[in-house]
Amino acid sequence: MTATIEREFDVIVIGAGAVGENVADRVVQGGLTAVLVEAELVGGECSYWACMPSKALLRPGTALHGAQTVPGAGEAVTRTLDASAVLKRRDYFTSNWQDDGQVKWVEDTGIELIRGRGRITGPRAVEVTGLDGKNYLLSARHAVVLSTGSAPTAPPVAGLAELDYWTTREATSARSVPRSLVVLGGGVAGTELAQAFARLGSSVTLVARGDLLSMYPQDAANLVLAGLRADGVDVRLNTGTERVSKNDDGSVTVALADGNSLSAEKLLVATGRHAALEGLGLEAVGLGAADGKVPPLRTDTTGLVEGIVAGGGDGGNGPWLYAVGDAAGKVMLTHQGKYSARATGDAIAARAKGELHGTPAPWSRYAQTANDHAIPNVVFTDPELASVGRSVGQAEKDGYNVSSVELAINVSGSSLHSEHYEGWAQLVVDEDRKVLLGATFAGPDVAELLHAATIAVVGQVPLDRLWHAVPSYPTISEVWLRLLEEYGL
């Protein structure tokens, strides 16, 4: 017989990725007890299959190219990467897919861990099918938090379901570099991994239904496009995929909508992700659909899930179900998920103590206000693309009286950085308040410019005060001065 164990905690967190870890940490710091429920590796997608391994694959190529663009250094370096050394370094940053270090952190922090699959069975009730063969019936005094991350979204391409293709997981954990690779998807993941494998020696073709990195300003995305093509990536934009099939030799044939076809050793599908909510028992609290699928959750600024019907909206004893990170379906970025988790954990602890009632004030420690105004994002290609806040189109849609200023990055710092430096920068301005709504930078190493922009947007720094933030000379940050001059200050 399967042993059944009943336990009670203040907070149950389903999902022990970086976001779930942060929620549990904050509630424990707030004096509550917490348990993490995880069926895979503690540390989650970012640690083992996304942020860390993908950047470990990208960084050596960027470092090599950076050296090659500086006279004196270029003559001293080899012209190709050592793929085996790159993969070995990637393995180091994933801890060889062992989570012992993260488990120790959980234990040292005072958080309990149950390895298994959790499912909500009612208000504040979670059943866990343990990987140890035991069954756990958990109850939460205060909150259940969904931190289950996201899953790849497969496009409706004929033959794909029968094919053993790569998702980002298989790509970032690859044990060898394929001779050839077709990438479906022109978003961040597809673009980054296309360049990474091209620089590692693959013959890469990227196929996108629309433009490359279409969520960014065209001038910025064009610099990344040029970078990919300079690395030999065959980029096919505004091109649909009709069918995929496996060949007798194990390779893949991709039939395109324009009548052409491609063959490659591997196929990487990177066409987006969706919140991983299936199998969590949300139908028990009125959030599931008749077909078994779960629609996107609606959450407030503390992460509290809205629309629960089973047991009443408050479960009979106050709010209790929260969703954070990718599971909330709003912002699928690790750093922003961890930010949301900190606010949610603090809000749960404050409500448990009776210190928080109703909706918290914007920009307070309990509110995820930055998710609506200042989301920083970096595409770690070479050149990099970094942005924060609203684009011109988003600002106009949100009703702002908006203007923008754009120019090429051409300052003393960029000239010193590398020969033939190409970059682009944009500021989006709220004309009524004379503050920044957003900023975008494209070019080598521009990611390090982004936090200054994030502070300016979050702090709503008036432009006439920003004028007094003097950039050090000679750095690429001098572009801030040039942008403000271009604006008219």
C-alpha cells in the first residue's frame, strides 16, 4: 500500500525554480513556514535549460568576436571556438544538471522540500504524488503559490508531432554540436541559439513567420539580423513552415510555405512558451476548462489569483491562491519573475500578520508595479539588444502623449570599444510629464547600459534632472548625453 502522510504548512509553493525559491524565502523571512513541491531539479528551467546554459553557450563567441574587432588583440587570437571547451564550461554553469547545491540552500534557509507532483484538491489543499512512492496530503494555513513555470508552445506544423525535435531544453543541454540546424522561430530564444550554434560550427538556417525580434524597434532588430548573417546564419523572414519529416538517415526535411525545402541534422522549435498550468487540479477551484485546458490566470498586483469559485473567492478564510513568474502568464523573464515573487512572498507574510488589507499602494514592497511600467529585457546576441519600459507603440496605445529620440551610437567610448562599432539607441518620452517611458539600446555590450535606463523609468526622473547625470568619459554611456542633446536639452 502507498503510504499517506498528512502535513500542514503556512505556505505551499508548487514549483521550486528560481521564482518559487524566492517566494518561499520571503515568507520564511516573514516568520512563516513553507514547503516547496518539485518534480524535477530544484532551481528550475533558468538554472539548467534556459538562462544560464544559453548564456554560457553565447558568451565565448561574443568574447572571441570582441577580441577580433580590436587591432592588436585580433592578431593574437584564434579564429574559431573550441566547441568541446564551450560545452564543458556550459556543464559547469548547470552544475552538470545536479541540484545538490540548490537543495542545500533550501535546507539552510529553513524551507522544506518534497519531491513530487502537486495537485490542488480544494481550498488550501494540495495532494503530492511523491517521487519516493509516498502520497502527501498538504494543507496551507495561509497560501498556496503556483510557480510552475512555462512550457514550449508547438506550432501547428504537419508532421511535427511525429518528429523527435529539439526544444530549447535539448538545445541548451546538447552533448555535441550538430553539423546543421534549422531553427523555427525568430524570437529571443530562436535568435540567441541560432547564433550560438553557428559560432560553434553548425550550418544554421533560421525560419520566422514574421520579422526577426518583431517586438523590438526595427532599427535595433536590424543590427542583430546583420550580426546573424555575418556569422553565416541563413535567415528566412516572413516565411511559414508547411511540413516537417524525418529522413532515412535521421536528418530532418522542412518544407517551407514558399515552396523551398531545407534539410538539417537537427530541428530546433523555438516558437514561444505558455504557462504550465495543466495537471494542477485548478478545476477543483473553478479555474479549469471542460476540455482539461486551463485559460490564462488573472492575478492582481500581489499575485493573488482572481476568479476562484470553489469554496468562495476567499476560500472561507481570506485570499489564498497566488501565481508568480511564468505561471502567472504576464512576464516570462526570470529576473521579473523573481521580483514578482519577492512582492508576493512579502504580501503573503503581511496578510498573515494582519499588516496588509486590500490592494497595496503602487510601488510598495507588496506590489508588482514594475511589471506594468519597467520590464528590462536583454537579447544576448552579438550585437546585444536591451530594452526597458514602453515602446512608442505601446505608449501611444496606453494613452500617453509620447515622443521619441533615436540616434546611432557613435561616441568616443564606442570607437575605443571596437573597430567599426555599430549601435543604435532610442528614448521614449512622456511629453506631459517630461520623463522617460522606455529606452532601447542595440550594439556590442549595451546590456550594461540598461540598468541606468531602468532606474530612470522606475524613478520617473525628470529629463531636466537626468541632464545632470554626467556620463563618464570615454564610455559608451556617453550616448545618454547625445540622446538628451538630440532631444533638445
